[in-house]
Amino acid sequence: DPKCVSNGREKLSKFIKWSLTEKKKYHFLNFNRVPKLHRILIYGFLNSDSIFKDKFISSLGGLSSNNPDEYLNWVDQQVPVEYNQKWKNKIKEYYRVHDSREHYWYDEPDLENNKADNLNIKAHKESFVNIVSESLTHESTVFFSEKIYKPIFVAQPFILMGNPRSLEVLRKQGYKTFSKWWDESYDEEQDLYERSNKLEKVYEQIAQLSTGDLYFIQQEMEDTLIHNFNIMMNLSRHKKNTNYLLNLSS
């Protein structure tokens, strides 16, 4: 689309203006569709601790199962016992009353079909940081979907639960991440549960900030957010990638 850059910059000016002039209603945004263990853990973190009460927007798809306790079983059977007193037991208590067969949705009741091209501007506008729960978490690859690019497009900071070293790869691509404002050492952690443990501490740190604190940080991040948007909209990079794929198919 020859107008994508100019149209994008018009949107960017609105996104930045909102961040510079409006306080956020919520600390976190975390949309989940297909249930996977790392998403079950994030959703459990946010719903099981009073420190996050009324501070997040989230969603989580349900399973085609006859067992309402399926997520409880996932956490119970897969998370190692050494995390019992840290957060496992707390999350288990939440999932004892959570029906794993139900869709828990914010704006879109269909959590089964892919919504890659959907972007809820209002939800992003009202929340400070996007907890991106990517599709994959194992250490043998780094995979980026549309999930990471949505917060970049709306000039929103992000915390990325994906493959180990995903932030490192983003930085190699020219993006800036957010180690100035919170600990990003979780990105180097190979073990999913220890990575989740480090992330939980980041969530708690941000949850303890006031809306005034978040508003101040928004101002500090302006240059970083604009930089990331510009990297994403760099058409020469996209053309290079497209040409590479075309040569593979020829």
C-alpha cells in the first residue's frame, strides 16, 4: 500500500499524543486466544493476586473438553514443586474456580479463529504495557507473530513471553527494548518456569506503580516508542525480506 507509511504516521501522532497527555486506566494488557501453558500462567498471575486487581485487561480461550479443571491440572502436573510457595499454589487456587471450557473474553467472543488482523485501539490506548504471550516458548527457535508488532504499531511498551532471547533478536533487528525501566533478564532464561518466575517479579514491580508514575514513564519512553515504530515501518527492510522469499520460491 503506497499510503501505508503516511497513514501510519498519522496514527502514530495520535498514539503518542495519548501517551503524552492521558493517564492510563490499566497497567497491563494481555490478550490470549489459544490456551497454552505459558498463557495459562500469565492469566493466572493476573487473576490470583490482589496486587493486580482492576489493573489489567485480558482474555483467555477455553478448551473443547468435558473437564472444567483442565487448566488446574496443567498447572498442578507441569509446574515443578519448587514453585509451590512462590506462585504455583496461588495460581492453582484461582483455577479451582475457573472453568477451562469457557472463553473469557474482553471484546471478541470468538477466541477460536485467528484474529491476527484485529486491533483494539481502545484497549491499547487505555493500558500502559502489553504482556505479549507469543505462540512459542521453547529454546530451539525465535518466532514472532503479529502479537509483538501490535504494541509496536500503537507506540506501547511490551513485555515479551516467547522464546528465550527474543528480545535479543529484536534488538539485532534495530528495535529498542525496555531494560531502562524494568529487568529484562528473563529473556536470557532457558527454563520456562524460571522465566515465568522472573516475569512475575516484573509484573509485581509495575503493578506497584501509581498511575502518576506510569504517566511519567510514558514521557520518558517517547523516543524509544517512536524509534520502534519507525523500524517496523521501514519499507526497505520489508522489500528485502520479500525479495528473499520470492527468490526461494523461484
